[in-house]
Amino acid sequence: MSNVTVCARFRPRSSKELRDHRDGVCVRGIDAETFVFQDDKEDELTFTLDGVFYEDAPQAAVYEFLALPIMRDAVNAINGTIITYGQTGAGKTYSMEGPGIQDCDDHNKGLLPRVVDGMFGQISSSKDIANYTVKLSMVEIYMEKVRDLLDLSKGNIQIKETKTQGILLSGVTEVPVSDSAEALQHLCAGLANRAVGETQMNMSSSRSHCAYLFTIQQDSVKDKRVKTGKLILVDLAGSEKADKTGAEGRVLEEAKTINKSLSALGNVINALTSGSSSKVNHIPYRDSKLTRILQDALGGNSRMALLCCCSPSTSNASETLSTLRFGMRAKHIKASPRASEVKIARSQEEPSSVTKDEKCGRILEKMKERMSNEDIKMLEEVLIHEGIISSLDSMDEVETAYEDIVSKTIQSLQQAVEELQLKVKKLETEKKGIKEKALRNDEPGLVGKMSSFISSWERSVIEEVNEE
Ligand SMILES: Nc1ncnc2c1ncn2[C@@H]1O[C@H](COP(=O)(O)OP(=O)(O)OP(=O)(O)O)[C@@H](O)[C@H]1O
């Protein structure tokens, strides 16, 4: 089990911060992993993360430590996710993209162009062992809608889940890219589309999440085996609290939606890190589009790196502290990424004797064995009503949704048992108290009456617990 890599990056102070808070720096570096942070009350807190990058850290250092190992694994079919998190203006986009995607000098290039260069570099040095196909998608999540940045006509991409491929963006544009220059060109086009959308919708990129998705498929030259790695880079919306932005009307609604999706991310991380291993812990991935897209990454089947971007200025100390706390929490997620399922290339595959209809039929049969027709109908209605699925076209969806319902049911039953156990404990304490009181009163016959009353009461409670 390897943990998520969590790093902090402090940008240089902006001219405004230098002007307004000349000496106000809330961070003192100790070494490459540890720093001391001074909060609003001037209390000193020591943080140790996997890495910390101070204001003079070059972009290359962030890439080599945080992204390079994940990129290498993705080319070897181990899924990876790299996320930048932090308040608006903390350096997320600078870290992710640099000052620009194309035509940027080598020194300032951000993680994204470096990942693209590194990925195609590695692919070209592995050409004798496998043929690679890389596909690129780019989406923006704004007000809980997923927009295709490579085709603006697709304004509401649906998220689906399949057993074999995990989370999928249904119908999203996937452009094949054969080298670094081609990939960067599409990324630039996507970013230009993002800017067009911003103007059309009168919004700012700091209020939406942007995800860059690479699918890297390798067909082994030797045995025609096919492996696929997914690499997702996410530049999150600003994490500042809605009330701090002083926003009103629609902008306030946007801020609340961003906060909702980022707190959904926090809740997922909390659920992943606080659940006892003996319990089936419900993870609320479905609470936001962001957590749903990141489900595979957060759920463990992916390597993950989180860059907590921070301002070093005292004026931003409280936001910086909440960014760092988020990072500390994420550090406790346990990840156990595995290489994607290996399958034989289609041309070599045995012709499948099972048609899709037959497969669906078998799944339905299996479900019918466990449930009555009425139950199945009710389940369908619940799934549609709860928005878990919109129709029952895909059997994969039905299966997943069924598992989701089962897991939710187990969780609520566990909760009910816990509540009943507490109730029993409370009643036992009360019983003890009543017994003691009766003994103290020492009335002939009363103790006998009380204890037979308590015994029958006890029996009825135990029966109630057993029934529930
Ligand atoms: N490490 C750094 N070195 C130099 N300049 C930086 C660094 N990080 C950020 N900056 C500068 O700080 C400003 C804000 O950074 P950036 O736009 O990346 O913030 P952000 O977190 O992406 O904000 P938003 O949420 O609005 O997108 C930019 O002018 C950027 O060039």
C-alpha cells in the first residue's frame, strides 16, 4: 500500500501582498519536507509533508518529484491522478500550465506540458516493445455540469461507470495524439474554448475545475496483449470560503457550488480515511461531479499526487491553513494501484460466444434469483428517482447501482444496530439505577415487583433488537 503523495508549494508574494503586508510571511522553511506555519493567532504549527517547494523552487523540481513517477507508471498502465488545490491566486494554474502551454520557455513550463513531453519521450524509447495509442480529452466542471472543452456543443457530459473500465465520461471527445506537439496544440485549443465559454457565461476560470485526461494504450509487440493506463491532471477551482469572496447573486451561487464540490471532495477523503476496516464504509462519490470523476483515483486504483498551492502571506494565513489541513487529511488515503486488466488484442481474441443481450439476460436472471419481481420493479423506481441512473439501458449501470444500494443498506443497518446497542446500554444503566433505588427503599415486596417488571421489560427490548 502506498500513500498519496502530498506536497505544498508556496509561491512568491504578489506585489499586492508585498505592498500591503511588507513583512508578513506565515511560513518558515525547515527542510525539503518540513516547515513551520504561523496562524492568525501567531501560534506556530509544524507541518511535514512528502515535499515542500518554497518560492524559488523551479517548475522542473515540482515536476520531477510529484508528476514524473506518476507519468511513468501511467505509460506502464497504472492509472495516475495529479491535482492542484488551493485558494484563488495561490499558483494552481501556474503550477499546472505555467505561463502558457505552447511557446513557453523551458524554465517556466508547468506540469502539464512537462507530463506531455515526458510521456511521449518514454513512449518513443519503448517503441520496440509496444505500440502506443494516446487519446486526449479535456473537460471543465462548472455549476455541476461537465463541459467538453474539445467540443463545446457537448455541454452536459454524463458520467458512467463500468465494471471493466471504471469511471467513464460518456460521449466525451477523445482525440488521438501521436506526439507532444500535437497534444499541446489540442490542449491549447481546449484552453481557448475554455476562455470562450468564460466570456459567454461571464465567469472566471478560477470558478471551474479543469481536467485533462490521457488514455495511454499499449499493444505489446511480442504477444499482442493490450494494457491501458489513464492519467488525469486536475486544476481545481479556488478553495476559498464563499463568505470570504464577498460575492452576491449568481457569483455567490457559483462560490457555493464550488465549495459544495470541494467539500464533497473533503467528505470523500474523510470517509476514505476515517472508516474502520471492519466496516463497509459508504463513500459519497455521487455527491458531486468532481468526486465522481475522481472516484477511481480516490478509491485506490490509481496513484495520486496532490499539490497544495499556498500564498506565503499572513493576509492569506487562514486559507493557507485550510489548504494545508486538506493536504494532511489526503495524506492518509491508502492507495493500492494495480495495472489495468490485461486483455488480448481483439484480432487475437477468441470470437465471443456471448452476445450483449445474453450477458444482460444472465445478470437479470442472477438478480431475479435474489429478488422478487416486485422488488426489482421497486429497485428500478428507486434508482431512477434517486438519480442514480436515468434509464436501465446499461446493465453495467444496473449492477453498479445495485451494489451501491446494497452498500448503503448495509451501512444504514449497521447504524441502526449501533443505535440499538446504545439504547440497550442506556436501558441497562437505568435498570441498575431503579434496582438500587428499590433496594434502598427496602419496601417488602417492592423489590420483587420491580425485578419481575424489569425482567419482562428487558425481554421485550431484546426481542425488539432481534426483530430489527
Ligand atoms: N511559483 C510561482 N512563481 C512565480 N509566480 C507565480 C508562482 N505561482 C503563482 N505565480 C503567479 O501568481 C499569480 C496567481 O497564480 P495562478 O493564476 O496560478 O493562481 P491560481 O491558483 O491558479 O488562481 P485561480 O484559482 O484564479 O486560477 C499569477 O500571476 C502567477 O504567475
